[in-house]
Amino acid sequence: MSRTRIAATAIGLAGALAASQAQAQSATNSEQEIALLKQQLKMLERKLDKLQSQTAANAAATAKAKAEAKAEARSEAKAVVANANAAIPVKGPAPASGVVVTMPNNRPTICTADQANCVAITSRLHWDVGGYDYRPNTAATVPQRLNSGQNVRRARIGVAGKFFNDWNFALVYDFGGSSDGFGGAAPGSLPGGGVSGVENAYLSYTGLKPFGGKMAIEAGIMDLPYTMDEATSSNDILFMERASPGVIATNIAAGDFRSAAGARWFNDQLWIGGYVTGPSTGAIHSASSASPPGTSEQYGAVARVAGNPISGRDYSVHIGADAQWLIQPPRNLIANTQTLALSDRPELRLDPTTLISTGAMANVSGAQVYSVEAAATYGPLIVQGEYFWYNVDRTANTGVPLVGAPSLKFQGGYAQAGYVLTGEGRTYNAASAAYSGVKPAHPFSLDGGGWGAWEIAGRFSTVDLNDQLATASGIAGGRQTVYTLALNWYVNGNVRFMLDYLHGTVSRQASPVSTADVGSKFDAVAMRTQFAF
């Protein structure tokens, strides 16, 4: 009942009461009637209070009912939405791709999702420019001049990767400076002469891990990790060229482009390896060619033991020993000769002319090279050196003089040091028992403010290819000494610029029995532009 109706009822009752009182006064003015009316009035007041209480209770119940209804409606709405969402299929994550493409050190690499199979594109370019100040000692010196200019020292591209985790492979071609094939106009010549440079073409199995280390069994055309300088990548060496004593050694039966089969085992402190070697790519493979003459293939062997016995957070020490054997030299099947020549350019390849050379030593039945190596790092400093002893046996029976000549002995070595001015160091690569290159902490960037890494280096090298002078069976190959200074700028992890200055002296006489001076001196400045990935 509304408050208006309650008020009207009360007013009506009051009016009735007033009328009753008036009638009682006018008639008999009976107090009984007054008492009755009062009693009725109290009863009406109680009813009024009761009605007010019921009205308030009804209002509260109504509000509660409305609130419950709203809550129930919300719950039903949520249930409807949930049922609708459940009816819609949820889009799951995209299925895993069959391949994963990455760019470690900016090398494009494609792998299967489980990383068990990978193939990567690899490349390097070493472009050199520079000039010589060459000074022959006399008019009898050969050569009389060296050519300044440029040379694409290396221009390699290829692929490398693995199959099923344990089978590693590489196929790399070098367009810069290596020749394969042969040819000529004389009767019996075979066609050829095209440029070729298969630098790497090998397969390696790494599934065996004996004695707590890692092992690789490999065969094909490869860069043999013989000598420490050769085991260091050409992308990471301190100077534009390796020292002549090591180059002369590796050219006998090791080095780049060499066919070989063997194995290496290594852990963090020790490296042991041995390989049987054959000819390098570019060697003649014919026994019937007349020009150039058909030649049998050579074979030899190399062994190396090296390690990193002392190392810490910012220092390390490396030591090692190497051996090489030329077991069967190549044999000229037309002239029936068996020769070997030891030579090298003056630690720069702008001009291919060699300044020291033994010439073709006759009746060579074999050769051996033994060497020791040592290196150490301390923070940004690295020092390294190697020394070589060469022995050439001349007991082959070819019918060409000199028959039964005594063995020849030569020697040489180098020492070098480098210091990174910006503080970066070189890490040890246990797989090759050599040090890796410098990775700039702050690559060069005009936007970011980095200036890359800067390194200075110096080297002294000497090699003596003279033996048994003043005798008819001696060799006057000359003695070469070269001092080299270098400044290297590592722009980032892929680009490097190198600036080398060389001062060299070649002491040489005209023949083993003639002391006529045919030596020379030279200075050279050269710069290399390099990228690699």
C-alpha cells in the first residue's frame, strides 16, 4: 500500500473521530464513547505501523529479487559466450618448418629443424695492391725487376655443412691464383690449360669420440693443419702472407689444395693428427702427355702433435712438433727424371717471381721436414714462432747425374708478435691447434660510434737454401731475411684491411762453385682488402 493511501486513511479516521466527538458532546457527551474512539484510534495506529513495515519489507524483497535476477542473467550470458567459444575451433601453433635459416657470422646457413643436417655458403676475397722498391746487387742478378700492381690473392666460394650430425663436407673453389690442367702445341700434347682451383673437396666423419676427446676421419682435397702457421686460417693470420720457411715446408707434401686422407684427435689441451698425402690440384695426371711431360703422382705423409697445456681467462701457452715425409717424389716419365725444387716468393705475391730457389734438385728419392712450434697469448698480445729443418735425399737411380750425391740440409724459421690496440684477444681453436682471429668488440659504425679493432704486428723470418757450397754437388739457393711490420684494421667480424711494410735481403751466389754476387734487396708496401663469411 502506498504512503498516500495510508495518509488518506489516517485523515479519514481523524475526521470520523472528530465527528463522533461532536455528536457525543451534542448528545450526551459520554466519556465511554470517547474511550472507545481512543481505543479505535490506537488500533488504527498499530495497523498503520504494520502496513509501513510490510511496505518496507516488500520493497527490500523486490530489490533483492531484481539483483538476483540480474546476477542470474549475467551468469547465463557468460555460459552462452563460453559455449559459443567452445564451439569455435582454436587455431593452434603453426607446424614446425622443415628447415631453419640462420646467419652465423653473416654466413647463410640452412639446417633441418633438428640441426642434424646443414649446408652453408662460404666465401672469402683477398685483394692485394702494392709496390716494390727492388734493388738487384749486380747486373747478373735474376730477376732485375719486380712488377708492382695488384693481385686477387684468393677469391673463394663454396659450400660446407654436415649430414646426420657426423658427416661433414666442404666443396670450395678458388678463382684467384691457382691453375689446373695443362696443354701445349708439341706432338703428343694433351688438351687443357684451363684455370682451376679446387681448394676444398672433402668428406669428414666425426662420430667417434675416443678417450674423452673428438676425432675426425677425413679424405679428399683439403687444407692440412700441418705447422701452426698453416693451421691458422688465412682470414686470421697477422700478415698478408705466411713466413717463407713454413711455405717452403708445406709446398713439399702438405699445404692448401692437397689431396690427403687421415685422422686427427683432439681435446681442449692436446691435438694429434696424421695424414697420407698425394699431389695438389693442378698437378699433371697423365703418364702419356709430351708437353708438359707425363708425370707420376707423388705421395707423402705428415704428422703433428700440439697442445695448449697452460691456459687461463686471458692467457695461454701453445707448443708443438711436426714431421713431414715426401715418400715418393713425382717422376717425369718422358725424361726419366725425379726432381724437387724448394722456393718461395719474398713473402708477398704481387709479383710471382721467386728470389730464393734451389732449382730442380736431381735424383731426389725422398725428403723430410721436422719442425717445432710455440706460441703464447696474454690479453691482447700474441707471440708465435716456428723453426724448420729440411733434408733432401738424392739416391734415386734415374741415370741422370749426379748419381749417389749426398743428402742436402737446409733450415729456416720465423718469430712474430701482434698486439691489439683496442684490447681484444685471440681465442684458441682446439680443432686446429691454432689461434683464431680478432673479433672487434665495437664494430665500425658511423651511427653507433664504434671503430672496430686495431692491431699492430712485427715479424722476422729467415731461410737458408744453401748447402755444400764450393762443391759440385752443392746447392746455392740463397739466403733470405725479411722484416715485416703490419697494421690491421678489423672493421667488423667479416671485413679487414691490412697494411704491410717489408724490408728484405737476399744473399745469393751464382752457383755452388761461383761466389759471384747475384743477390738483391727490396722494400715493399702492400695493402689487402678482405671480406670473408
